[in-house]
Amino acid sequence: MIHLTIHHIGYLVKKINQAIDEFERLGYTAVSETVYDDFRKVHICFMEKDGYRIELVSPADSESVVAGLLKKYKNSPYHICYETPALEADLKALAVEGFTAIDTPTPAPALSGRRVVFLMNRFLGMIELLETVSLP
Ligand code: NI
């Protein structure tokens, strides 16, 4: 049993402030501050339009895990993130279905420290899982 709901589409951008301005011109609204993720060396800002949520991701330096991706793909969407209340169980279930974890569940500072993990699939490319945390 896999329990995924779509949380956001990750979008690589070279210059995050300029990208925010351009998305605002298209009618998106920033719904977070621009946050620095020290684990992944990226700047992140969430924006929304028409019920869709996007995550702008910009490498902070050449050591960033996404610096290579940006060179390859330029400014473009690059992952869909799925939220799950059962992170470990879904990781196991997806492994059986051909999704290989490329890192281990790590807190995401831009998402209140909730854990995320990235997986690769030979036919779909990269996806992200985000742990649902119920608020007390
Ligand atoms: Ni993401």
C-alpha cells in the first residue's frame, strides 16, 4: 500500500530572486521566505498558483547537489514531491517497484525540518518523498 499525495513540483532556477519576480508576474504568490538549506547547499522558496505549489531551488555554490543538474537541465522543473504519512513503509514499497533511494531521509529546513528523501526511477527520473507530520 503506497500513500502518496502530490505536495509540490521542484523547479531548478539559476537566480532565485529574479525567478520569484517572474513567477509573480505570471500570478504566483510566494508562500514562504527564501530559506537556505544547509544540508543540500540550496536556496528554496515555495510559491503557489491555482492550487498548485512549486518549489524554486537554486544552488548556493558549485558544491551544491543541484549545481550539476542546473548545468544539464537549465531553468526547468525536475522533480515531483509526494507527501506520505508512512515514509519508511513507502520507501520499502517503492524499492520493490524500481525506485532507488539516492540519499537517506534528511530534515528539510524549508519544510519545518520534515524529512525528505529522493529516489530515482529509470522511466520517471527523480521523485521526492516528504514525511507528513501531524501537528500536536
Ligand atoms: Ni522538492
